[in-house]
Amino acid sequence: MTLTTTGAALGEEQNAALLPKPPPPRPQHAIRIYWLPVILCTMILMLIDVGSFLAAAPQLRLFESIICRQYYDTHAPALLPQNGNVPGNSMVPEKLCKITPVQDAVAQLNGWQALFDNIPGLLFAIPYGVLADTIGRKVVLVMNIAGLSLATAWVLFVCWFELPIRLSWLSSAFYCIGGGNQLGGTLILMIVTDATPEENRSTIFFQTQASIIIAEMIAPPLAAVLMARNVWIPLFLSFACGASCIFIAMLLPETRSWLSNESEPQDEFVSDPRWKQNPGRKRPSPEQSGKPKTDEGSLFGRSRQTLSFIFQDVNLALLVTAFLISTFGRQSMSFILQYVSKRYGWPLAKTSYLLSFRASAQLVLFVLVLPGISKLVVGKFSMSNKVKDLALTRLSILVTMIGFAAIAVAPSVALLMVGLALYTFGTGFGTFARSLSSSLTKPTQIGALYTAMSVMDTIGSLLAGPSLALAFKWGMHLGGFWLGMPFLWSTALCGMVACMIYAVRLPPEQSAGEEESEDLF
């Protein structure tokens, strides 16, 4: 708490010296960080991430075994083990499942699943985002986590009873409850943004991310150990982690009104008696606030405004569109386990350790590298927060592009790990780009901005699933160097994003020294 408060004070002093016309001083409460929602959101993200990484390799192995059994039932039934149909005990030996027809089918299954998963987000992200700004973040977040848990339960149901594996695609229908994966992360970012001032936002994002990464370091090795006993154990634990987040989300205070009522003192850890007496404080109605009533209250009207205010600003339009392309590129990482297992002959349980390696690299990035660079560019180069975020956004996407290229062409796992580390060091792109976009947006439009980013994330994921699966299939048929086709594609897409980020120009409100520093990276 001491470090973040001090950092806020230093940031204000630096900005005051750099801006020609400093804004009037903010109320004391405006620079405070409200830790309860930050802590609860971190817990939710940790549990969801633990569940996701617990299930990554086991679910892929389960799908692979089911498809493999279907293939050999038709082509070579004598090769199948005669161990009955007990769930978890009817797995086909993994060495039989690395043939191209089986891996093609697995890639297509996951690719189309990604497309179907993102359709509800594309359709409902903006309406749910409007609801988050209208009725509150908490209610929509609870709905979102419930939808995700039901979708997971459906996949387990299909696999447990050995129904046709493509029925797992129907799990996407449950994402209509709450908007799906992308919107869930966006809602949590909205809550953290509500609870933190601009001066501390990047630091809080880093600290939150670092705590999540610790969970990611633990989950994959645990999944590998549990897979050796029974592939279902980590899958059921994964479901339990996700479902428990529903109850944690119910404990969240509602943060929607905090930014719109900055003139009211807020309470740290929500300890103010006024909060306890009236925890559901609402925004004043248009009649009470003296503002004319318009049609902005309708979902359609506000959804249209969400898009219009973004695309009227060239910088925001570039940043938001960059999220679409970068998300498309990042989706190739969903093939990393299958890619390593196929190209280098590693068992899937062993490949899960690469996720722990990536998490370790992320921990170094968010705890040491990015905060260090952030202090360097603000202190030594006298950059404002906006210019710093722009410079580091540019640097991050360049490092990501180099990492993808290294993964695509690596002749050994050791060199692939170098590429994976470089890719990881570029994952600060999303954090810096969101922080930059937030600083270019009015506080009352943060929800709309993040919702638009969620839509772009969703469109990118929707397009990427089948496309990258097709690229992986094509690469497997070509063989050799071309197995890295999805990552070559991602390299090109990151190059496009870099061009867009370098086209961003900040408003002419900073000093001449800052304008020169924009070209640092």
C-alpha cells in the first residue's frame, strides 16, 4: 500500500511539471485504491486460471483418446486395448494417437469449438456491457461465471457418457448466459479499473497478473501428476474451481457508481458505515441530476453509442482494432501443446510443463521487467503515463512478433522455449494498450470502451479458431518446417498490429519533450 500511494504522488508531481496547464487537484479520495474488489477479482482470476490450466492437457488428451478410439474402431480395432468402457480407464495409448488423421480431427474439433464459443460473446458482449454500466458489474459477472461453469459441465457430461464428441460444441450455448470468456475477463478489468486511479492502474494490473501467474505455475505440474492417476481427476477439480468463483463474485461490492460519484468520499475495504447501511447506492436519475432524459437508456441506443464514440477517435479506433488482430494471432498459442506433442514427440502430460515455464517467464516479466522498464521510462526519460504506455505497447508487440517467429521455426524444444519466453515478454501488450486506451477515455465511458475491446477480442477469437486449425492441418500434411504454420501466420498478424500501434499519435496536450519521447520505440 505504501509503494502504490507513493507512486501515485510521484506520478502527479511529474505530470504537473510536464503539462503546460495542470488540471485542478483531485480530491483526496480520488487517488485511493479500493482493495476489496481488487483482492476478490484477483481470487476469481486465480481460481479460473487454475481451473483452466488444470484442464488444458487432460481435456486435450481426453478428446484425443475419444477420437483415436473412433478412428481405430473403423480402421484397426485389433490395436485397441480391451479395458472396458469405464470413464478414465478406457484411454487409448497416446503413442497410437499421434497419427495425422487423429491430430487433424482434434485440431478441427478445438478450432470449431473456439468459433462457437465466441459467437455468444459477439452477439451479447455490448448488451451485457451496457447492463454492466446500468445495473452493475457484479450481477453480470455472476451470470457470466455461471454460464462458463454450465458450459464446462456439459463438456464433461458428453465425455463421461461417451456421446458423439461433436456434441461438446453445444456447450457454447451456455455462454449466452453472461456473454462468455472474453466478457468475463473484461468485467473483472472494469471492476479493477473502477477501484483504481489512473496513476496506479498499470501497477495494479501488473500485481494482479503476477498473483495469477503463481497459480499458473502450480496448476500444470499438478495436472500432469493427476493425469498419471486418472485423467478425470484434474477435470473435476477444474470444474470445482470455476464453480466456486460464483460465490466469490457474490461477495464483490458494486463499483459501478464509484467513478460517476467521485465527489463522494469512498471507503477503503468498504468499511464506511454508509456503505453497510446502503450497499446498493445508485446513480442519480436524469431528473435528479438535472440532465435531460434521452433514448440513451435503451440497449440499442447505448450499444450504438459504444461503437460511435470509439470510431470517431482515430487513436481509439486503431487501438481497439489492434486488439482484434492481436487476439487472432495469440490464438495460435492454443495449439502449443498439440504442436509440441506432434512435432517433438512429447507426451501431452509432459508438454503441460511448458505452461509452467511460460508462467515463470510471465512472473519475471510482471514482477521485475515491466515495472523496471516502466520506472525507467517515466523517471529517466520523463515520460507521462500516456506516453509510457504507448512506448511499451509498441515494444511489447515487436517482442511478441519475434517470439512467434522463433516458435514457428525452432528445430528443438530448447529453442522453442526461447521463443516462448520472448512471446511471454510481449504479453504486456494487452495491459499497456488497455491502460493507454483508458487514459484516452472519459471515466464514464470506460465500460463502453472495455466492452468494445471485448467485442474485438471475440471477433478475433471467432475468426482464428477454424482458420488456425486449418493452418495447423495444412502444416501437418506438408510436414517438417511447415508444422509451425499457425505461428508463422501469427508472426505476420503481429507485424500488422505493430504498424497500427506505430500510427497512434497522442493528443497535443503533452510538452515538446514528451512528443519527442513518443518515438523512443
